[in-house]
Amino acid sequence: MEFKIAGRALLFALLCSGAPATPAVAGQAPFADFIMADGALTVFPKGDYVEPYSAIKALLVAHRLGVDVRSQARRFSSWIVQFQQANGPFPRICRSGGTRWLACGPSDADDSLAVLWCALGSEILPTRRELDASCDRALDNLETLWDPQRQTFRAVFGQAGAYFADNVEVMAILRDLRANRAMSRRHARVLAKLPTAQVMQAALRRNYGYNPDQALEPTAASLPPTPYAFYPYAVAPIYPLIYDVRTGRARQHDWQSWRDKYGKQWLAGTVDHFPWGLIAWAAYKAGDKKSARAWLHNAIQWKAQDRWNIMEEGVRLGLSNRLRRPARAHAVE
């Protein structure tokens, strides 16, 4: 799980004490242990807590790795849209009284969440035009998170914190939305107000010291700097790999450098409570199927140890789908 906002120790403790993971049953529908009858996708299996960022990203990762999650995405989008605030952001949502759901605080990473929500509509549910207005509201809110002086997106309105990983995510998904002719037309008004990939790429170098041809990691993973932790520091170089900011030989080189520095501890599961499946996705995209398979193998143990959440499940579903059958051409990875 990615906890991008500093000072969320209480939230982390809540997640670590959540409902135990249950092994997937062969033939189950995707996310069967996480999706509720009303469409909510909980952080833990049949849990009491929904983090919109995590749910949407898990759906997108599984989708990009070839898993059909349209049914789950339709149900979840119909459920979550009722919680969107009039000015665009989505809250964190908790269960109250058995089946009732209530907003229970700000969501994790409003900047990334805005573009992920639009990507869900663009990539998984492109015919659901009723989501267009909701996407526009989310992107209008994203505009309010832009810091024109530092030229970076803040994670939450009214707070100073800005993250390298978030800004890579926003930059890449805005790039994809603009490259999609239908989406660029449908959201032309809001996309025109947001910074271009060129502006954001230059800001990544200026603000975070991102120069991958000289060093693997940016000199700063967040603004203002936060105490060292596996996230955001060691994870920062992974985001340009999973979002195709670095491709081809450059991506392979960066992945090899990252694996040499952190790979052993990551696959041993000693870097964090959660096993960071997003890194396994980066390994797969860089052509390192051996590491991706090793992560899948170790996932059995991590699930049994209750070190599991919807993000890890999304990667597990996707990599299991890709690695269980012969390689073939796919539109997205």
C-alpha cells in the first residue's frame, strides 16, 4: 500500500490491523474477496474501509495486465461516484452500522486520484459517458493542486506536501488522456488548463533532481523532504518505469540498477509490511520475468501472513494472467 501523505501513522496502524487476507479460489471473479455487494472495493478482504486511490489503481493495474475487470469497474464506479464532492475530490470511505458507508476523511493523494479516476473511464469503461462530468470535476480539482511557483502538484489542497511519485503518475496519465483522441475531445476544456508533459518533465528535474541518465534516484522524493522510508525514497525510481517515462533499454538499465540496490531485500519482504507488487510490475515491464515470478511465488506466504491488500491483489491477478501462458502481443502492459 502506498501511504503518500506524511504523518499518517494512525492510518497505517489501522490498515495493518485490518481483516485477514484469504487465499483466492481458482475460478473466482477478479477481486472477489474485496468487492462488496454494493460495488465497494475495500482495502482488505471484506473490510470496512475504502481508499479510492488504491481501489482504482488496483483495477487499472489488473486491466493493463490483461485481466477483464469491466464488471468490477462498472459496479465500483457506480458506487463511488455518489461520494464525489461537488468541487471534485473523493473522500476516504468507511463502513458504519453494517452496510452504511460514510465519508471518514480526505483520501490518499488527491492529485494522483484525479487522473486515475479519469483513466478508469478512459481505459476500462470508455463507453460510460455519464462519467465524463465526474472526470471533469476531478480535473478541475487537480488544477487547484498545482503550485505555480514550484511547478509541482501538491498531494492535498491546503497542504504543502508534494511527491515525486505523484507527479510522475499525473504527468503520465495526462499524457495518455491527451493522446486518446476521444478523451482529449471530451475533456478538452479541463486538459487545456493543466500543465503539459514538457513542463512537468522539466519540473521533475528542477524540483526533485530527477536525472536518470546520471543517477537512479531523484535527489528529493518529496517537497518538503520527509524522513527516510522505503516509500517515498526507494520506490521513487519505480514510477518512471511503470508509467513508461523510461522505456526500452533505458528502462531495462534503470530496473537492473534498482534490483542491484534493493532487489534482494524487496523479494525477501523485509522492506515494508506490504510486499510492493508495483515493483514486480516494473520488473515485468523491464523484461525481468524471473523477479516477477519470484514475487508471485512469495505472495502465497505474504497473503498467509496477512500482509496483503487490494493493491497487491491487483498486481497478483495481472502477473498471474501474463505469466501463466505464452507471451503474445498486447495493447497495454
